[in-house]
Amino acid sequence: MVARKRDPPFRYAVETVDFYRTQEGKTLRIGETEDGMLSVEILKDGAWTAAPLGMIGLRLQPTTRRLKASEIKTLPN
């Protein structure tokens, strides 16, 4: 898990952020607050946009992988 403080667009103060890539090539940014609230964003056209909360479950799929630190460094803020 990559612990990074984030500025908005997250609606709540995010304590930790994880990044995932689905088999279909979608890149997800999952944020978690101190009290356990989750948020999800998807990378579209080089920008992070809010994604349906149901997409959080994609991180648990066997075909989805957590991104390495070197891959995360190449993503936009």
C-alpha cells in the first residue's frame, strides 16, 4: 500500500491511496480515510475522474494487479 496524502478531488481527507490496473487496462486510484471510508477514481484521458463506488470491487479481482512504486511515479497527480 502506498501512503500518500492527496488533495481534492477526493471528497474526504484521504490517508492512504492504492493504485491498481485491471486486465482491461483501466487504472484505478482507491483512497481510504482514517475511518475506513473508500473512494475510487479512474484515469481517463490523462486525468483522474470520479468512478462509481462499485468499481472498488475490481481491485479484488484475480486479474487486477496493484501497481509498483515505479509505475505510480509515472501517473498524473
